[in-house]
Amino acid sequence: RTEALKAGEKAKTLHQFTVNVIGVLGGVLFLLSIVLAYVIRQRMKAKFDQVACLLNQLNENNESLESQVGERTQDLKKALEKADDCSQAKTVFLAKMSHELRTPLNAIIGYSDMLLEDVEDGVLPGSCKADLVNVNNAGNHLLGLISDILDVTRIEAGKIHIELAPINILQMINDVKSLVEHLIIINQNELVINVQSDLEAFIGDEVRIRQIIFNLISNAAKFTTEGTININIQQIQYSGHGRWIEFVVEDTGIGLTPKQIEIIFNDFTQAENDTAIKYGGTGLGLSISKRLCHLMGGDICVRSEYGKGSVFSVVLPSIHDF
């Protein structure tokens, strides 16, 4: 019995010890949980503070960026306004200079024409004719140069307006023919004109169309010697709708290489530098022609083979398709 009591006391003591140990461990775990929660909270707070700081920096950077963008935008607007002012000033200057230069040039050309008539009539000696022809040609060349530069400037400034009216195509082509006839004769070329017999009435800007056709025929006459220049005019269906007219100028002249075709419609561009020296010109005619075609809702293209000639095609819509 005594042993049983002792065993019971030991068991009771062990149970109490176990309860005490568990209590201590629970307290320790509780403290550890409090410490861990505090550490986690402090770390989270540090992270939140860091994120908040980054957000503040981002907002500051955004505000700074918006301010810089605003300043740059204002600077760009001012630069564009200044460029527009300069462009306008250039246009006005060229227009005034064109008028100032054209007036004396027209006088020179007019007087040289009158003096050439006097030579033909025998009033002046025939020895003067060559000099008068040189003066007349030089005056016309300068007048053409001034007109080309002014046209480019007007197109860039949006100052050219398309004037629509009914066009007598046959009469217009005959007018162009009379203007280029001397160029055809100089290089001993033959000019052949084919106009579609049942061509319907066409409405467009006759002045600009005549300018384009004159330039193309002049180029063909200049770059062709003892050859043929064919002008074909017909009504076509283009871009799937509407009535269009096509002008095709085909020559048997020097032709173009593929590389030359790529740049032929650029400003101040001729096929080769030697071409400008040999044949003259500013390299603006085809560029102006292409821009005028676009202004009238049409287009111009070329196909050519070097040494065999070139074919320039102009397609323009009637008023119904503008």
C-alpha cells in the first residue's frame, strides 16, 4: 500500500510538472507570437513606407515629365508657328521677286521678238539675228525658271487652287502643239497625236493640265533626236469607278534606268548631272507635274527602258470624281 501511495504521489508530481512545463511553453509560444507579429508588422510597415515613397517619387516624376512634355509641346508649337511664318514670308518674297523679275524679263523678251521681226522684215541687218535669238532664248529660260520655283513654293504653301471648267481637249492639245512645235523641229522629231474620237466632255483645270502636258512633251522633244513622239488621249475606267481621262506621252529618246526612275519625280532632280549640263533645265518640271496631278485627284507614272525611250502616263478624274 505504501508503494502504491508513493507511485501515486510520483504520478501526481509528474502530471503537475508536465502541466507546468506546458504552461511555460504556452507562455513562451505566446510571447514568441507577439514578438513575431510585431516584427512582421514593422517589416510590413517598412515595406509600405518604401512603396509609398516610391509612389511619391513616381508621382513627382510624372508631374515633372508632364511639365517637360508641356514645355516641349509649347516649344514645338512656337517652332511650327515660326516655320509657318518663315514659309509665308518666303512665299511672299518669292511672289514679289517673281513679279519684279518677270516685268523686265517680259520687256526683254517682247523687245527681242520685235527686233527679230524687224530682222525678218529687213529693217535690221541679218547679222543681228543670232544675238537676238540668244537674248530671246535666255529670257524665256529665266522666265520658265522663275515660274517653276514659284509654282513649287505655291504648292508647298497650299496656295494653288484648282479651277474647274469644261475643257475642249482637242483644242487644248493643238494649243500645246503650237507651243512645242519649234522644239520638235530643232531635234528633227515627228509628233503624232491620237485623240479618242468619241471622247466625252471633260471638266477639270485646263491651265494646270496644259502645264503638265506641255512639260511632258517638251521633255520628250528635248531628250529625243530624229525620233517619234506619240501623244495618246483616251477615256478610261480607273480605280474601279468614274470617268477618267488618260494622257500618254511616248518617245523614242534616251530613256531612263530603274535607278533614275526612282528619283525622277523629286525636286531639282534630273537623270544624271551630265543631263543637266547637256540638256539644261531645273529638274522641277516633273516634280511640279506630279504635285499638280495629285492636287487634281490624279496621278502620273513612267515606264522606261534605257536607250529605247520613255512612256509617261497621266490619269485625271472628271469633276464627278473630285
